Amino acid sequence: MAIEAELKAVVRDPEHVLARLEEQYGPGRAEVYRDTYYDAPDGSLTGADRELRIRTVHGPDDTRTVLTYKGPRVDEASGSKPEAETRVADAEAAHEIISGLGFTPHIRFEKRCCNYAFTRDGRQFLATLVRVPELDATFIEIETIALTADGLETALDAVRAVLTDLGIGEHDLTTEQYTDAVAAART
């Protein structure tokens, strides 16, 4: 399974970062993600640092749904995880299948995103500027794929270079998951 080499950071100056993204990569794609994370009734998925998610993405021209499984972190410093993801044709059927297998919704929330897909030094990246309405912060996620665990550090170095170009430093990085932050904000 490929590894999503990703770093997430708190953005202290969203206008500056947005301007840099637009300057370097052109206009972004505004999308709203509606995420439902599932867990086993005993919490064993979350307890084992695994994720099962159905995400419906509402964009300016289309709506699509993806089913994602993420395995446990393979790098504690970044939180990078092996990931398998596939598009599904029928969101409601996907929710019914997951529920029918005994999984229950763990948490649901919305992310308002602006995505920038680009290639740099022969590597494909996705930069996502994120606002979660329940959280009082703006985040940026930069991701690329590492095909093996041996390639993860090189992939993360490439991600760090993109963040540096955007004015994001190591002190801004966070490994807190949105699921945990939203759950804390709701209590």
C-alpha cells in the first residue's frame, strides 16, 4: 500500500499563504468535504490508529465520493500513514455497506478546502488550504506519495521544501488529527 507522505501546519497568515499558492500554482479549486469517519463498536479501529472514511466532495462542477482506509502511522513525526482510496459511484450505498459490516459513524464534520495540484521536481503534490468551521484556525496540508517506507523520508523532505517556499516553518507543524480537534471542540 502506498504511503501518503503528508505534513499539516497551522497557517498564521492565511492571506499571505493563499497569495503564494496562487502565484506559484495558479488558481485553486474550492471544494467542501463532508467526511464521515467510521469505527467498530468497540473503538478498535481508532484505538489501533486506523481510519475508515467516506468523503463526499462538493466542487464547483461536480460531486464525488471516495472511500478511504488508512493504516497505522508509519512515521510519528509527520503522522504519515499507508492509504488506500477509491471513488465510489453511490455514496448512500457506500454508507449502507460500511454500516452493514458493523461499523458505526464515529464522527462527521465538514472541511472547506482550496486545492492546488502541481508537479515539482518530477513529483506530484496536492496542497490544500483548509478551514474547519468548528475550529478557530486555518491549516495547510501538503502531500505526495511514497511508494515504499524506504522512500518516505525523501517524500517528506520534498513536502518540507514546498512548505518552506510558502513561508511555513517547522514550528507551525501539527500532527493533531481533525477528528480529535473537532471532537474536543464539541465537548
